[in-house]
Amino acid sequence: MQLDTKGLTNFIDEAAIWNTVQATENPDAARVRDILNKAKEAKGLTPEETGCLLQVDDPELNEAVFETARTVKQTIYGNRMVLFAPLYITNECGNRCAYCGFKADNTELVRRTLSPEEIRQEVTVLENLGHKRLLLVYGEHPKFGADWIAETVRTVYDTVSEKSGEIRRVNINCAPLDVEGFRTLHEVGIGTYQCFQETYHTGTYAALHPSGHKKHFLWRLYALHRAMEAGIDDVGMGALLGLYDYRFDILALLSHAAKLEKQFGVGPHTISFPRLEPALNADIAYNPPHAISDEQFKRLVAVLRLAVPYTGLILSTREGKEMRRELLDLGVSQLSAGSRTYPGAYADPNYDRPDVQQFCVGDNRSLEEVIQEIVHQGYIPSWCTACYRLGRTGEHFMELAKKGFIQEFCHPNSLLTFKEYLHDYASDDTRTMGLPLIQREVDDFPVKRRDLVATRLHRIEKGERDLYL
């Protein structure tokens, strides 16, 4: 595949971003409170407003940022929490990213690409745990083209477990493709296409990506444009925090989001914000050049929730359970659970293997352990995929979301998928925790909606599956 960057320009204005960072250092308390009052309207923030909030260092103002984020998160998303798992298909890679265990020159990494049968084995394990949504992850090797990736997606969708299991939503994290390649993935029914720029600072990007297709900054920068041109409504972006100054990368990421919205009428469906974690033979991963403190990390998640209030925020298992617990309230709406980060990991009884994984996982708890904790926090685990199958995606989804659609449909659907999980997969302890929570949520619905949801919950109890509004 030829990487054609002719005519592409870098729309990330580095000078303007640094001017914003410098102009918003040590923000005035009154200005911060004005911004927070505006943020409560859930209409987003300007770069200047975002820069101010990112650089709050007064403890009282910092808590005000957190409290505003909690309010906005609850208003838009309620207490539902979408769960998924990553499934690594291959760790073969042609890039030499300095921070990644999969890099081509890491000769100690055991390379593996799953066969169709091995994919079915992995998917069956995940289905039998209760997963319905997967993120397929691929090393960026030139030999793996769109047709091969599409075939792996078909294999996942075609694998059905003996319980109630089928995967209902397959998202993709793979190398940037051309428009025709993305059209192939769209036709096979992928959900979100996810691609992280890692860092938007061109000098740092060049130093960290010395060879392989990934060294081409502009080809990667326009990946989401090409995906949307191909008909993929939902795209996900992110930055790998710790590679460069997080203030710059967050503002640049939001500039990227704004560019998509201007051109396509809708920005990213999701944003991810992983922090750099140790990886085999990747020295920089052990010593991040721009390490982020826990307090800075929590604040940037809260600020993202205020800057792009209707965009899904994804939290991975790179973070430990304590940090994950705190971030649920501050803005996270999607959570990976029971994750393993190498091909064949879920069927591997000895899965804690640094010789094959992409990075070290901070939260090693099982899916059920994560579910028990978030239920204890009052959250409803959700595996809902109704919107994607009913065409409520992209710009259409965002239009509905801004009218309160998430609470009207997504929240009831989360109860239906959670009921399925409790009936088909959960332990007695989890069922004892979850059923009363569902009942309390149903009791809070208006009468008409309450009867509709209660009827569907009863149908699930009687054996029907995959019901949604």
C-alpha cells in the first residue's frame, strides 16, 4: 500500500497551541469559576478555556473542576458504564516505536499471529465470561492488509458460545489504511475505528518513530479522515501521555477533534488517554520523558469531560484499580475489564508473560471483580450495542445525545444487558448485588418507561436475549 500524503498539511498549529498554554498559566480564580459555570451547560469549551482548567493548581479550584466534571458526567451519562475487552490478533509489527514492546527490533518478544481457530478459541473464552463488545488490536505490519483484517472480524462475529454468547460489537485498532481499505472494514460491520496519534508534537513524533509506516506523521494524522470518508461513522482518537507535555497533546487532540467535526459534522465517538507504562526492551516506557502525576492525570480527564461533554472517554487497564475507581466519577464512560495484552492471552493459563505483552497491565482483576466493584459504586455495567445496529451513529448519535437521548435509551438498554449478564454469567454474589440495583433503577423511571423496561426484563428472565429499545 502506497502512503500517499500528497496535498496533506499539518493542521495542528504548534505555535498557536503553545501560545494558549503560556497565556493560560496560573489562571485567575474568578476566570476559572466563570469557565466552570459555562461548562455546566455541557456545550464544550474553547482552547483558551481548556488551557485554563488544565493548569489549575489551587486545591480548592481543582476540587471545583472535579465537582463540575462529576455533575456533567452524571447529567449526560447517568450511572451506566460500558464494558469491553481488547483482543490482540497479532503482535507482529514493522514499526520501531521507542515506547512499545511490539517494536520490530525487539528480538526478545515472542511473535504470534492468531489463526482463525485460535481467534475462535479466544472469542469463546471472552463470550463465556460475558463479554459482548471487543476491541481487536493488530500490530502494524505491512503484510496484514484490509482483506485479512476483515476476515478476522468475520471470524469473531461468527463465533457463538454455548451460553447466550455472541459478540455484538467489534471495534478495531489497526494500522491506518487508505479509503478503500477502510471501506472494506466498514462493509464487514466494524463499529468504531480507533487510531491514536501518540503525540502531536512533530519533533517528538519523528524521534520516537524512526522507521516503519508509522514514521509518516501526516499519513497517521489523516487516518480518521479517510475512515470517515469510507463511511465509518464512529472513530476514536487518543494520545499516549508521557511522551510529550500533556498540556500540548491534550489541546492538540481537541484541535484534531474540532477538525473532524468541521469537515464531517461530527467529532470522535471516543477519546482515549493512556499513560505510558513499562514494556519489554523499551527504556523510555520505564522513564517517561514527560511523566504525569496522578493529580494532573485526574484533572485532565475531568477537563476532557467538560471540553467534549458528549464524547465517550475510554479508560484502559494500564491504570491501577484505585485510579480507575476515582476516574469513573470524573468523566470515564467506557472501561476495559479483564484485559490481556498479547495474542492468545485469554486461552493461556499462564497469562502474566512480559515476553509477549505490549505493556504492563495495572489492573489484573477479572471481569466479574470489576463488575462487583462498579456495582458497589452504584454503576450499571452496560454491553449495549443497540445504537450501532439501529443506525444511531456518528452525527445522528451526537444530535440525539445532546437532546438527552443517552438517558432515554442507553440507560434502559444498559439494564437489559446487565440482566442478561446476571442471568447467564454472574456468580451468586454478583447476582445478589446486581438484581436489587436493577430494580431500584426501574422504580425511578416514569410509569410508561418503567412498564416498558420491566416487560423486557421479564422476557429476559424467561429466556429471550438481545432485547433493546
